[in-house]
Amino acid sequence: MKVYSFGAEHAPVILLLPGTCCHWKGNFGRVIPLLADSYRVLCISYDGFDETEHTEFPTILEETEKIETYIQEHSGGHIRAAYGCSLGGSFVGLLAARGNIHMDYGILGSSDLDQASPIAAKLQTNLLLPLIYLLPRLLANQTMAVYTAEPVADAIAVTCTAILFSVQFRKALRKLEEPAP
């Protein structure tokens, strides 16, 4: 695993975690210069993803441990925020659930949330974040708990969205049935 660092060394740290089979430059190359003006930006390049290394991606837990160790050694165990895209979002969830580092903000980006309606995305996020913290305390397998949080949040969000749609759809039908003025 490699960590690419940008910005002032003593500025608040933002950790960027790319998606599955994504190169860090492809995911974050355009935003790093904007963030580096105010933050120390740490961009992770996972084992097996970086062209300058001849490594293989081990397991998500092993890679998470490497990220935690780096943050503990180079940032005093504290970061201002972590943004994870797709696979990176799973890392954000694991970092939060394991509690080995302190992160002020965890931001999950995924195609599920990015392509959802604003209401559905907000609902999923508001359900997902508490589940990421709660389920690892209820289930013995922390990795499984983090991965379980998303489908549970999705199921609840779909149910709530269907109910809201049904109510709004009925209101719209009633309006159509009203005589024109």
C-alpha cells in the first residue's frame, strides 16, 4: 500500500480512499489541488492497485490495519475526514467501526448514493451511518457487520421510499379526479 500526501504537513488531514480497481488519480486527481490548499490530503493506493508496486490486494481487514497504522504513525491517530468511493466507502465504515483511529467525519460515496434521488440518498445515508456504528457492537464479526449495514439500510430506505411514493401517488391521482375549475 502506498500513501500519497499533498498539502501542508500540519494542516487537518483528509483521507481519500478510491473505489474497486480504481487508480487514485482517476478518482481524486482533480480535487486534490483544491483540497491541498487547506488540508493535508492523504490518498491511499491499495496493494495491487498501484503501478509502482508489485503487490497483490491482501484482504480488506489487512489493508484496513495498514491504513490505521499509517494514520497512527503519521497523523497522531486522528484525521479530520475520510471520503471513500465504492470500496473506499467500505474502508471508511471499517475505520469507524473498529475505532482504532479518530475520524471527525466519515463520508461514504457510492454509485448507489450518487445515482439515487436526493430523498432516497439522504434516507439511505441517515440509516447507514448509525448502522455502521451499531451493528459491529451487536455482531461478533465486525467485517460482516459493516457489510450487512448497507443492505439493511437499503431495504429500509426502499420500504420508506415506496410508502412515500404510494402516498404521493394517491394524492396526485385524487387531484386528477377533481373536476377542472
